[in-house]
Amino acid sequence: MVRITNAVASHRRKKRLLRRAKGFVGDRKNHLRLTQDAVMHALAYNYRHRKLAKREFRSLWIVRIGAAAKMHGISYSKFISGLKNAGCELDRKMLAEMAIRDPHGFAAVVATAKQALA
């Protein structure tokens, strides 16, 4: 009886693994056992850091909005509270972009928030 090696699937599996390890340094890119450990580790960190990036961006937006709001004489918390009272639907990402790229538009939003607080 002929020995069946399943070579096609085996090569495909190895090729997929090595393709994922492209750019790795040293033996981690071309030795299968080391590559497999490195790729699994990288995939785990990739999953985890996708979640962390969302948190980091939100905190960055908050810092930017807070700094811009302070320039207009209002604290971040009062600014957000005023926006909620005014029924403004802008999220923190858009507010941060406005604070940087459109200061006049941001000033109008701050005026709306102050008006809603008063």
C-alpha cells in the first residue's frame, strides 16, 4: 500500500504560517516551531491591542476636547454636560477633530453648551 503524506495540506499550512511571520526577526521567521509560537503570540497581542487602541483614542479625544474647552473658559465636564442638555449628537471623536481643524465651529458648539447650562 502507498504511503499517503497529505503533502499539499501540510505545505499549505506551513506556507500560511510563514506568510503570517513575514517581517519577524531571526529564527522566528523561518523555523516552524519558533515561528508558530511567535505567530500565536503576535495574534494574541493583536487581539488585545485592538481593544486597547479604542480606549487610548477615547482618552486622547477627551484630552483634546478638554484643552480646547479650557481655551473658551469652560471645563470639560461642564462642556459635555451642556452638550447633553442641548441635545447635541456630536461624539467625542468629532468634537476633537473640530477642536483641531475648525476652531470657529468648535467655538459655536461651546457657545451652545454654555447657553444650555445657563
